[in-house]
Amino acid sequence: MADVHSPDVRRRNMQAIRGADTKPERVLRKGLHRLGFRYRLQRGDLPGRPDLVLAKYRAVIFAHGCFWHGHGCDLFRWPRTREEFWRGKIGSNMARDARVLAALEAQGWRVALVWECALKGRGRQPEAAVLAELAAWITGGGQHIEIMAQAAAISPALTASASPSSSSTV
């Protein structure tokens, strides 16, 4: 299928996509700050530049966009143009995410992944519930947590990242 935008319009659209200070990230920052947590943003000395770093708790938080990180939820759809490029791009993003997670855990960091679908879309959870679950994980321990949309909204489009539960702690 041909692209509906001219190359210049497509270029401007792609350049406008933010890698930091996204809406899900701002929601998490605002809510955690309100709950009394203090953090650093985008620490470049850590693998993957985590969105939030809570050094006091030895915890990092990533706010992952479902499209860019290949999550198998309602918010993810494979593009119909340049399919080979997008499959390679998103596949390499997923491989990098796995390497970053392993590197952070090897350094002794606890890792939280909050998927965009947890805060947006049909299966979204109440913002307060996401923040409460995240706060409990930060203070209570556990090595890894993923917070995502409610189970009914997850599809097996990408079996590597699809899960039958709304969140999991390992």
C-alpha cells in the first residue's frame, strides 16, 4: 500500500515523535511526585537511559510506547507500508529492550515497564491503580514488574510480549 503522505510530510511527522517527556511518562512523573517519590530523569550513565530513576530504591522505570516497543495490545498495529522495514525496526527495538533489561538487572537495578496501553485505550487501567501498583512495587520490592492494559485488551499479535495478566511481578 502506498504512503498517503508526501516524503516531506512523512519526514515532519516522524521528526515530531518524542523519545522523552511523552504523555505517559509525564503522567507517571506527576503521580509519583504527588505520592512523595523523588527521581532523576533520563540518566545517561545507565543502560537504555531509563525514563525515571529512583536511586534510593535501586529502581528504574520505563514508560514504553506500545507501537515502538512491539507490545501485543490494541494500540499496536503493524504498518501496511514498508512492512519489512518496520518489522526489522520494531524487532531490533524489542531485542535492544531485552539487552537493556538484562544489563540493568546485572548491575543490581530493579526494573518496571509501564506500557502505554495501561494508561490509554480500551483496556486502560485507572491512573490511580497504575500509580498504586507502581508505588507498592517501588517500596515493597520485587525484581521486575510490567504494568499493562487489562487482560481482555491484549492480543497475541506478538507472542513474545503478550501476557494473559494485566501485570506481573517476577
